[in-house]
Amino acid sequence: MRSIGIATLAALMTFGLGRAVAQQPAAAPAGKPAAAAKQARISEKAARRTALAKVPGGRVKTAELEHEHGRLVYSFDITAPAESGVTEVQVNAVTGALVSVKHETAAQEVKEKAGERRGH
């Protein structure tokens, strides 16, 4: 009789744990805030193709999904073989449209990163 009680208790605990796990929201991809990831309509892969088309021969150094200037964008820092610094390319994460392309020297990149750490 005691073994039936333990088995029943184990089943109830497993069912309860399963329900608790099932109710948890899906995890966002690495580096993407959950709310932002839900709003994105364009995949990072598609946005990356758009960004790389603007920097021939470039390689993505960093990629992030962020809100900037009231828009949800994929922001890519891309290095090019013949240039120093990086080219920052932003692609709208909802429409897939190119938002901006700007080249940053190594010094500008360091300054921008320092400003992000301070919350600007």
C-alpha cells in the first residue's frame, strides 16, 4: 500500500512540475531580450544578409537586437579586409529595411562602447 502512495505522490509531483515548466515563457535566443525577440518579424539571418551586402567581403564582429531611436533594429558591427575600425549596419527588425550604414574608427567604437556602459 505504501508503494502505491509513493508512486501516486511521485506522479503528482511530476505532473505538477510539468505544468509549471509548461507555463514558463519560451526563452529568447542568446543575447536577445525576450520582449524584443517577440517583436522582431525578420530573422537575424535575413538581417545579417542585408547588412553584409553593404560591406563587401565583410565579417560580422558583433550582432545585437536593440531598440534605437524608437525602432527595433538588428545592429551589426562588420569588419572589412581593407579598412580599419568597423562599419555599423542597422536593419529594421520588423520590416527588414536598411536603417543606417556608418563607418566607425577604432577610437569612435571605443567611445561608443563606453557611452553604452554608462547608459547613454
